[in-house]
Amino acid sequence: MVETDSTRLVKGSAYLASQSIVTTLISAVALAFTARILTQVEMGVVVALTLVLGLAQVLTDLGFGAGLTKFAAEYRGKGVDFTAMSFGAFLAKTLMAGSAAILCVLVAPWLSGFLLKSGEYTFLFQLLGVNIVTFCYRFTVSSLLLGTNRIGDMAILNLVSTFIGKASGVVFLVFGSGLSGIIIGWISGELIYIIPSALIILRNKYVKAHPLGEVAHHLKTLARFSWPLFVSGVVLFAYTWFDQGLLLAYVSLDDVAVYNVAIRAFTVLSIIPVALGSVLFPYYSEQRGKDEKDKIVAGVYGSSRYTALLYTPLALGLMATANPALTFFAGEAYVGGEVVLSILCIFGGLYGFVASIGNLLLVYGMTPTALAINVASIVGGVVMLPVLLPSFGVVGMAVVKGVAMIMVLVLTVAVLRKRMPIMFDKEALWKSWTAATVMSMAVWLVEFLHFDPYLLPLYVAVGGVVYMFALRVLGAVNENDMMLVRRLVGKKAAVLVDVVEKILV
């Protein structure tokens, strides 16, 4: 029984990770169209709208989303009725999201003036009030589906709603709806998720009306569990958005747009760490439950090896192709973000290793420590702002963001070492960086000889070939690595794996 549950956890995590990869790619393609249709100033406005939307979600959730997932799953396991808990969570979300939407509509003129230094965008913030309701409800519905183990439904709905939301936004832009069309597209995507989810929830009776007295009792239980998660969510939001929030206050919307596009391009790299972290989390949790610390140590070591071999070349490869990538990705107007993207890639090449250890803080119940680390990284970055921002603008902010990422990695390692040995595969680390550096130099040489942004696929191919041969010269890949690949891809890809093995091993 234990083995079956473990397999289910890993498969579910991999399922969500795969969905995350596809939705990230859909978002990237949508951004490529959007950036070509809108002006840089309008792209800066989109950043401000997204900031307000994300803040509303964090503040209205109260940490209840994760709590609802936990208690729904826990009560189901015990055979206890959880419908009063879910009913209370939806009542709380209705009150909070509705209040946030009304507040957004009322203060729309102030938001437009404060964030965008102009009152002409007031209507957009008023329309955003509607989106706040749908956006916030989506998270509560998703939390309940996860708690009732409807992972497959979640993944499918995420894919469909992301595609429709992004595609409809682009279509509205093409037909001249302007920024209002983007918000309407967002609302459409949320409704595509919420309506089928509501049908699943109602059909399976995951939510039932209960007397308010009974609901209040469950809400107190939910609040006691969730308030640390609420604080954690606020801190994580601040860590994610502090750079763009500060740029909105101190630089032009054009510069904000250029920085945001570079950040979005860099975020595509997070596919591998996010996928790896999603799969490792249930594995680490299981091993801790069995008190198998040695397996956790081995998991960190092994995952760091494949992070080095797979993620490092992507980070340094994107750095080498920053100019053609931004041109291909968003258009020539955003080539000014080349240096920003390159800086983020250099820091990100190291930060990717947090995927091997980041979730261990949650596995060991060290949520306050995780909060403190994120706060320290923000403070450490902000301290550098008076020197870097006035002199270097968005480039200085990229350095600040990079330093904050490295601080998270270093502090996480330092804290975890008090509980367990943290060992990364140092051989894979130096060999992958050496091979990736050679690859980057080769790509730069090809770009120097003949530069054309639409030759990006050729530059990527050249980089891939050079990286593989560099790995071969350094002896970075061994037979055990190829055995793992064979187990993952199965017999159908055996011929391809044989070819790759002859090149690398």
C-alpha cells in the first residue's frame, strides 16, 4: 500500500510539472505576440496590472488555499466530512475577493496615478476589479481539487484555461481592444477554469451548505493552520515582485517593460528547476517519514548532478543568445534588455541548484526560517539599490535581483547543514560550467561571423553540439547516467539513446 501511494505522489507531481512546462511555453508564445502589438509604455502598464492582481490574490487568500488542500485531503483519509470546511473557505473567499474588487474599483484613480503617474488608466483598474474576483476564486477552486486528488482534472483545466485566456487576449488585441482586451482575456481564462471545476465540485458534493456556527468552528481551525502560510505568501510575493515594484516607482514605463520582458524570458528557464522540485518534494517527504536521512542526502547529490548537466547549459546558452532571443521572442524594441537577461542568466545558472534543496525547508517544517531567508535576501538586495539603481537603472536592478537569488541559495544551504550534510556533485558542477562556457564562446563566435536574430535555431543547434562534445572530452557523462535515461524514455527511444551514448560516453 505504501509503495502504491508513493508512486501516486510521484506521478501526480510529474503530471503537474509537465502541465507547468506546457503552460509556461503557452505564456511565452502569447507574450511574443503581445509585445509586438503593444507599445513599451503599454507593456509597462500590463506589469502594473499584474502586480495589483497578484497582490490581491495573496491578501485575499489568507493562506486558506493550502489549508483547504491539507484538511480536505486529511479529512478524506480519515473518512470525516470536510464539506463544512470547504463551504467556510468559499464563504471567506467570497467576502475577501468581493471586498478587494470593490476596493480596487474605488481606488482605481489613485492606483493609476500612483503606479503609472497618469489618470488615463483608471478604467483598466476598474475592469481589473472583475478580474480580481475570478482570479482569486480560481485559486480556491484549485486548492479544493488538489485536496480531493483531482490532479488530472487540474492539469487539463490549467492547460485549457491558460491557452484560451492567453489566446483570447491576443485576439482582442488584434481586433483593436487595447489593454482592456488583455484583461477580458484574463477573465475568460479564469472562467474556463472555474465553471468546469464548479461542476466537478458540485457533482461530487465536495461543498455543502452548513449552519454558520459549524462553519465558524472550521474557519477557526483553518485560520490557526493558515496564518503562517499567509505571512509566507506575502513575503514570497515581495521577493518575487520587489524589483519590478521599485522600478515602477523610479524609472519610466518603457524601462519597466524592457526589464519585465527580460524577466519573463529568464523565467522560461525555471521549467527544469520547478519540475525537479515538484518531483523531489514528495520523495523527500516520504524519506523523512521513514527516517531515511541518507536517501535525502543522496537525493540532493544526485539531483544537483542533473541540475548541473541540464540547467547550466540552458542558462549560459540563453546568456549567449540574449540578443537574438529577445528579438525573436519580443521584437527589436526589447533588445535593450540583453544585458539584463545576461546578468540574470549568470546568477540563475547557480540559483538553479536551489531546486535540489529548497523544498527541504518545508519537509522539515522550517517555514519561519524560509520566511526569514526570503526577507534577508530582499533586504540584502534593497541595501544595494541606492548605489546601483541611480547609476545603472534596470541593469543595476538585475544585479540586485541576482544577488537576492544567490543569497537565498547560500542561506538555505547554511541552515540545512545544521540538520544534515548537504553535498552537491562538485565534479558535475565544474565540468558542466566548463562545457557550457566553451559552448557560449562558440555561439558568440558564430554570431560575430554572421548575426541574424532569425538564425536563433541555428545558434541553439551549434551550442547543443558543442556542449555535447565538450561533455565528451571532459568525461562528464557516465554509463549510470545513460541507464537512468533509458529507464525514463523506455524502449521506443532506445535507438536515439544509443546514438547519444556514443557521443557522450
